[in-house]
Amino acid sequence: MEFHSGYATRKQAITDLFTATFSASEGAKEGKLIGALVCDLMETTPSKDLYVWSAYDDNVFLGCILLSRLTYAQDNKTVFILSPVAVKTDHQKTGIGQKLISFGIEDLRQKDVDFVVTYGDPNYYSKTGFRQITQEVAQAPFRLSMPEGWLGQSLSSRNELPLIGPSRCVQALNKPVYW
């Protein structure tokens, strides 16, 4: 398996992957919503605030993750949020997503990112080092519909918590529907 960063020449393929994957698991409406989110993230987020990694095997596109900047008003730590994640439906449950997430997290660690959060299934994300956190530890940009899915992990020696102040996500994620 190979991992590639960037998205400039693969925007449509990435958007199509997320639309198809979420449509298959959550229905067409959710697929369209997440596909639009991914497209919006790639179109509107400054490159310094967005990392995109894709997994390939024998030049076959298998999965993709996006991580975007999350800032805390009174904290100078560098924080990113992992969201969303997709693996081709016929390749799920083979470890591709976990390998891709682990690769992305290690790359963030090398880039001196201090902390990474995600919002999803604790059973899945705990396999890559995420642990449940509370709003007191790291405030989400919006009220969480599933607070048990708010997860995080430290990537640096600057792991002092809590993250201080209200948080702000990138423009594309800045909608209550995603939270």
C-alpha cells in the first residue's frame, strides 16, 4: 500500500469516493452531504490548514482522510481535526482506514502538530490512539449531537490539557449539521 498527500489533481475522484462510501453506509442524502463537505474543504481551505492523504494499492484508489486546522482562541497549540474518513466499500474492514489514519497522524507529528481530534465511533478510532475527551478538555466548535464521539490524542511533548478557549474550525466544517 502506498500513501499520497495532496489533492489538486484528484479532487473529483476524492469527492466521488466520499459520496459513494457515505451513500452506501448512511444513505444518499448523507453521501451527498459528505461529498459536498469534502469538495468544499478542498476548494475553500487554505493549503496550510488542510492535509489530505490517500491510500493506493497497485494504482487503485482505496481510501482517503482529510485533516483541517482547529484553532483555540486562547491557546497557541497546533491542533487539527480528522474528518472525514472514507475507504472504498468493497475494501472496508481490511485495515486500510487504520493504516491511513496512522500514517496521517505520524506525518502530523513530524510537522510539529500538538494535538489531533476527531468526531466519530470511539471503538473504531481508539484503534489508532484516540481517546474520549470532554468539552472541558477541548471545546468543539458547535454543540455535539453525540458527545461520546469527541475524541483526541496528543502528538507532542506539549500535551498540557485542556486546550484553552472556544474553538474555531475551517469554513467548510463551520456548520452545525456536521456536529
